[in-house]
Amino acid sequence: MKAMILAAGLGTRMRPLTDRCPKPLLPVAGKPLIVHHLERLAAAGIREVVINVSYRAGQIIEALGDGSAFGVAISWSREETPLETGGGIQRALPLLGDSPFLLVNGDIWCDLDPASLPALNDDLAHLVLVDNPDHHPRGDFHLTPQGRVHDQGEPRLTFAGISLLDPALVADHGPGAFALAPLLRQAKANNRVGGSHHCGAWVDVGTPERLAWLDQQLRSR
């Protein structure tokens, strides 16, 4: 299975840290945030990784190269301007192929083992959900006891920024920038989105304060 890491964002919430350094390269416990992802993917046996880049793309490509230093082979999907999640995935489809792939937001940290995720079978997506953090108390979705993801229902959980996706989810959409959420909403309405509750460590590294907290936590281990 291949993986895709989303790394094309502008990192506006992380300013001023991202004024000169793209968010994926911000250091956490002595290494760039994105390297934590690459090492975890390699440990799970995932060797082929696609990374989409836009803002300060050259810095990211120069820092990571072909990925061999981290045990993976990186293919780069360049975006002249960020294409949002849906558009970024569609641009990268020639690199991803026709089989389901693992999608990881570049601005999270999580100890999930990707090998633990189930096969999609007839689903178009499988979302990893976590307990709601303090900064997002209402969560995003309801996970049924049968492992189905719905927009409505209680209790609610937060999307972890990790998912398995079937390329068919975006393949028929027109090119350009577009969000993934409406396509997921339609797939949920058709009962084709499953999910699982990850109870391990997870951090949305969305602000300088949360970045500093994660750095402290990992250094103290």
C-alpha cells in the first residue's frame, strides 16, 4: 500500500514560525515534523510515499530528497498554488495508482500503527477518529458501534487526519482546487465510510503552542 502526506498548506496558523520555514520542516524533538511520519510509515512496511507540496516546496524537497534516508521512496506532487485536500489528491492520482492508499495530514502527530487499519472492502473511505481535544470539544463525526461514520449522532469524535481512501472517491471530480469534505459527505450518505477509534497519542500540531508542547512531551520520553 502507498501513502500520501499532505504538505502543501501555507501554514498560516503557525506564523511567524512558517514565514521562512514550511510547516512540515518545523522541528519536533530534534527532527522535522514530517520525518516522524516517514519513519512511522517505514516501520509499518509502507515504502512508497507521495507528498504534495506548494508553499516553499523547494525547501521540503531539498530536505527530504528521494526519501531513502528515511527508509521510503518519495514521489513529489507539485502544486503551483494549494489545491485543497480533494484537488491535491486528484493531482497526485497518477502517482498513487488505483488501489486504496493511506492519507496523512502533515500537521499532526500520532502513534497509530497504519498496519492496524482494516481493508476498505466496499467502502470508499475509512477514517481514524480520536477523543475530542480541548480546542475542538464538539468533535466532527459520530462513530456507530458497527464502525460506520455519520455526520449526526452522539457521542462525537474528532477526525485524526488519518484515513484510508479509495482513489474512486475523487477520480471523477473535475480538476482544480476542491475540498474533500463534500465527497466524503456523499459517501457517508451512501453508507460507504467506515471508521475506527484510536485511543493512543495524537496531537493536532496547529499552533506554535501545541508544537512546543509536543516537542516537550517527546523529549521527556
